[in-house]
Amino acid sequence: MPTEPARPLPAGRPADEVLAELRGLRAADAPTRGGRTFAYVYDAGLEGLDELAAAAYTAYATVNGLDPTVFPSVARLENDLVRAVAALLGAPGAQGTFTSGGTESIMLAVKAARDHARAERGVTAPQVVLPSTAHAAFHKAAHYLGLETVVVPVDPATFRADAQAVGAAIGDRTALVVASAPSYAHGVIDPVAEIAGAAARRGVLCHVDACIGGWLLPYLRRTGRPVPPFDLSVPGVTSLSVDLHKYAYADKGASVVLYRDAGLRRHQYFAHAGWPGYPVVNPTVQGTKSGGLLAQAWAVLQHVGDDGYTALAARVGEASDRLLAGLRSADGVRVLGEPAAGLVAFTVTGAAGHDATAGRGRPDLSLLLHLADEMRGRGWYLQPQLSFDGLPPNLHLTLTPATVGRVDALLKDLAEALSAARALPPVTVDPAVLALAGGLDPATLGPDEVAAVLAFAGLDGDAGLPARTAPVLVLLDALPQPLKERLLTEFVGSVFRI
Ligand SMILES: *Cc1c(COP(=O)(O)O)cnc(C)c1O
């Protein structure tokens, strides 16, 4: 057995002992292969793919992606990858960049739009117009980069962006308008052509967030499914993000941001010659970076190939069809919107006796979260999403080829888990606690007050999330957004505490 290091850094330990400890630490993690963990991992279910990615990473682990003139292999691999992405999702003249993930791709697209608006239109206080279902990464980018967000409610029945309302929100300060293909939360495709058209009429840039759908939708189309146009070929779309670490099944840390031309992409780059060190040109956020992530993504794409991705998309489509049919015929379950395949969000409705306040036919948060806990107890990791702006709370699943063979088992366990959840007493939040929490100002809370609220919510950080998350999330759902954000920050701070 590996021994516990006696001090923060030991004098040194044998390699096999170090590796054994690393492997052992994963015992408490969610499984990353096998089709039972949704949202966090994407499993192609292909024999040997993990080993290929690992070998490719290892071959390039020590290469520094900072400088392609010293490591020309990096430029060759990145150009190959971006060319493949542009062939699938681009238009003539498109140029792109390999990044560490969807968040970085989005961050860079927002930076390019901000700097483009400043340079071309003299916009000094830029805004980004976002449907309310746009990924949180756009809010993060706006926060980091000093843009104001203008959030436009989506259609409450279809969960798709309202193109007319988005168009009406565009103003002189708008640097960027966003559409999702599909949205992360509900898996529905926004009316990209209408939104991009409205942006183009105002001379404003439009980004399509295809982080999750970009490598699935075109291949689904090849299997004969109808997929509306959503990429750079749509007039008015000026940039697009696609994560290769989702439906291209590369390891985490692989995404591409694509622009309509090199002139727009130029605004993404950072160059600096005003210091005594080497002349700096950084296309992405990082400076020095390993060539490993690029190499493993390249290897996975080359190996799976066009035909392989078409076959994998067919399997995802099949899994989605079967899961949707099962969910739609289940009593008290409501699928949200018309998911494009891959993602499914559903809510459960209250039945007499479970939650009198939710009532029959209304989404029932307490029941939904009990269901998530019951499913977790059966080895399935579904992602709870809380209510927002009138949109119901739900459970979120991402389907991968590894799920195809498990759909029947999933539906059977779901039916059992739902019965078990209905038999549990509803979780309620003490109105006195809510009144107290509502009166707190997150900006002026001291550490002791925050610790007390966290402890009350069952989040003291020592053991991560409690085994049953329903009581925590019901409380969290009821709190005002700024307080929620403060508590989440403190909670994660308490997890990373030395
Ligand atoms: C995953 C995702 C992102 C963010 O990507 P990360 O890779 O988690 O940084 C953005 N938008 C959509 C639609 C996504 O699915």
C-alpha cells in the first residue's frame, strides 16, 4: 500500500508507488467510461481509442506550443485540425485556432468581437446580446473582458431563442450576438439564420456556440436526419466554437474557434514587443503550453475519421430516439422542448401527496432532486439544473455511443427511482431561513456568516457534496442569484482548502 507522505513534499518516492497512489485516488470518482456518467464525459465506446489518445499525448507532452517556429510540428497538427473543422463547419476563407476548451474558444471569440467593435466601429462600452439559454461561458467572458451582457428571454414553450427579441436587443454598442446549436441546458437549436440575419443587418458580429453540437449535428445530417443550417455557411455568422473533447471524443482540453476570415481572427491575437524579453505573439490565453493535447485530438480525429464519426452519430441518434420515446411515455415525466439529439433535459411533475405546493402537472423540484439522488444510488449520474427565469428545473443527460446498449436499463432504473422518489417526503425550505437569507447582502457577508449558511445547507466542504443533494439544492434554488453565487464560491473555496 502507498504510504501517506509525512510532509507536503516527500524527499522523493519510487515511481510505481506514486502511480499506484494516483490510480487509487480515482476510486471515489464517477466512472468516466461505460455510459453511466452523463454530462461530464463522452465515451465513444471504441476499443483502443483511450490508449491512442494517451500515446499521442505522451509523444508530444514535452513539446512547447508557444512557438511554432521552434516546433513546426505544432503548426502542422493545428492546421490539419482546423482544416478538418473548417471543412465540416466553415466557409471559404475561414480561419481558426485550437484552444483548451469551449470556455477558452468563447472567451477568445468575445475578445475578438470586442476589439473588432472598438477598431471598426469605435464602440468603447461594448455589449454582448445573449439568449437566456446561452452558456455561462459568455457571462464569464463578459466578466473577464469588461463587456456588458444583455440577456433576452427564450420562448418558454420551445426553449429556443426568440429571434425577433434578440434582433430588437441589438443596439449601437452591441459587439456580438450569440446563438446556440444546440443550447447546453435543453439541447435545442436556436433559429441561427434569423439571428445571424438580424445581426448582419445591423453590421454586428454573430457567434454560433456549437461547442456541443458542432461535431455531432453535421454527422447526424449525413445519417439522414434533418438538421437546419447553423454553421459559418449561414449568412451573418462570423464565428463558431466547437469542442473536440465532446462529440469528437478527444480527451479534455480540445476545442476550435473558427472565424469567417483572418482579418476577424487577428483581433483574437495578442502581440507584445514592449518588454526586454522575447517578442510575444499569443493566439490563445496560454503562453507556454504542452503540444500533448493538440496531438491527442489530432490522433483521435485521424483515427475515427469521417466514416467513423458518421457511424458514431448514428448510434447517438439511436440512443436519443429510444430514450426520448421512453421518457415521453413515462407517467409524470416531461421532456423539455425538441432536443436535436445527444442532449435531453426532462422534468418531473408533482403528483397528489408529494408536493402540495407544486401540485399535479407542475414541475416539482423536490421530487426531481430526490430522483437524481435515487438514480445516483443506482449508479447513474444525471445532472440537475435549477430553475431560471421561469424555465423549469430539470435533469440533464448527454448521450454517447456507450449509452446505446444501456437505454433500456436506464429507463427501467428511472421508473423504479421515480417510484422511490415519490415515496420520500418532500424537501421544504423553512420560510424563516429564506426570509433570513433574503435579507443577507452577499457583498458584505463576513466569513463566519458565510460558513454558518454553508453549514446549515450541509455544505461544509470536508466531505464534498453530501450523499443526498436534494436538501442542499432545494435551498440553493430558492435563494437570490447573487447569494447563490457567493455561496457557490465559498463552497468551492472550502473544497480547495489546504
Ligand atoms: C461545453 C459547452 C461550453 C463550455 O465548454 P467547456 O469545454 O466546458 O469549457 C459552451 N457552450 C456549450 C453549448 C457547451 O456545451
